[in-house]
Amino acid sequence: MQVAAKRIGIMGGTFDPIHLGHLLAAEAAYEAAELDEVWFMPTHVPPHKTKQPEAGQEYRWQMVELAVAPVDYFHASKWELEQGGISYTWDTVQGLQAQYPNVNWYWIIGGDMVAYLPQWHAIEELMSAIHFIGLQRPGSSWTVEALPPAWQQRIIEVAMPQLDISSTNIRKRRKDGRSIRFLVPDTVEQYVKRWELYETDSR
Ligand code: ATP
Ligand code: MG
């Protein structure tokens, strides 16, 4: 008997730190695309960012683990951290497909990343291999119709309540001595304070 393929969403990011925008985007994707699971996968070195993350890899990983812990269909995945090097999504997808042949993969991205898709490494191969789930995000807007016709069947637009939250803004608030409560899960807020993250320079 053939087992139905699992539907797994991947939420990739630097997570410097993880915040409620990431979690709500994943929840909206899970619900609308009827996913079985969402894996939060911190990037090792993001191809598109020129600045290094401020918090070290272990801190970012632990904050992701804390944030996903309460939700049984959210998981944290070390896949890209363990691969090392620049985290090209195409490499990740090829590796995941080889290791988990009976899974359909959905790559979850916010509006800023949808706008950036044409510049992704091996984007045509990626578009044939997986689906993308795109969410709107304050500061960028996109429509499925404006995408190349061949991509339109591969990108699913999912609605979410708009949260104007970014890790950049959270890091700035910390430097300014301001609160980050209600922008990140309580456990992450406590962790950031305990390790004095984002107070001054990188650590
Ligand atoms: P930074 O400001 O450091 O770039 P960020 O808040 O953009 O951090 P990332 O880790 O860069 O977070 O983003 C990971 C993924 O989550 C991206 O696809 C991004 O578009 C998406 N994302 C982040 N914040 C939101 C949000 N508030 N609403 C919807 N999607 C979001
Ligand atoms: Mg970003």
C-alpha cells in the first residue's frame, strides 16, 4: 500500500532573533496549505546578507528551539547549520529530497524574499522541485500575477495578519534599552536578557 506523501513546510531564516512574525507566518502557512509539519531551519551563512548575524549560531539555534517547543507540529532543524558553508536553498532541497523521498516540500517566505526570488541560486530548478508559500510583509508588496507565468502555479499566496516586526528592529530596540516583550515569545525574551544578547556589539 502506498503511503500518502507528507507535506512539510520549511521556514528558513537567520533568526537573529526569532520573533512572532516568523511564528505567525509559519502558523498561517501550516493552516492554509494543510501542512503536516513546519521545520524552522536557521541558515548557516545566508547567500543574500552581507552582514554576519549578531548573535552566534548556538544562541540563534537555542532561541529557535525555545520558540517552537510549545507547538507539536513545529520543529527546529539543524540541516543547514550542519551542512556549513553558504546555505543555498537548492542544495538544501536536493539533500532533503534524497533523504526523505516521500515528502512534498513547501518553502515559506515573506514578501521581501518573494521580491528577491529572481536572484536565488538555481531558481528555475527550485521552482520545478518544490512549492513556495509566500506571505505579505509590511514594507514590501507583491502579487502572484506579477510573477513570471511559469512560477505562478508554484507559489501559493497565504494571508496573515500583518506584523511589522523584524529582527533588525528587535536588535535596535535592545541597543536602545527598549522592551521586546510581545514581539518575541516570553521564553525568547528571557533568553535574550539572560545572555545579554544585542545589548552592544556582536557575541
Ligand atoms: P532581519 O531584519 O535580520 O533580516 P527578519 O525579521 O527579516 O530579520 P529573517 O530571519 O531575515 O527575519 O527572515 C526569515 C523569513 O521570515 C523570511 O522569509 C522573511 O521574509 C520572513 N519574515 C520575517 N519577518 C516577517 C514578518 N513580520 N512577516 C512575514 N514574514 C516575515
Ligand atoms: Mg530578513
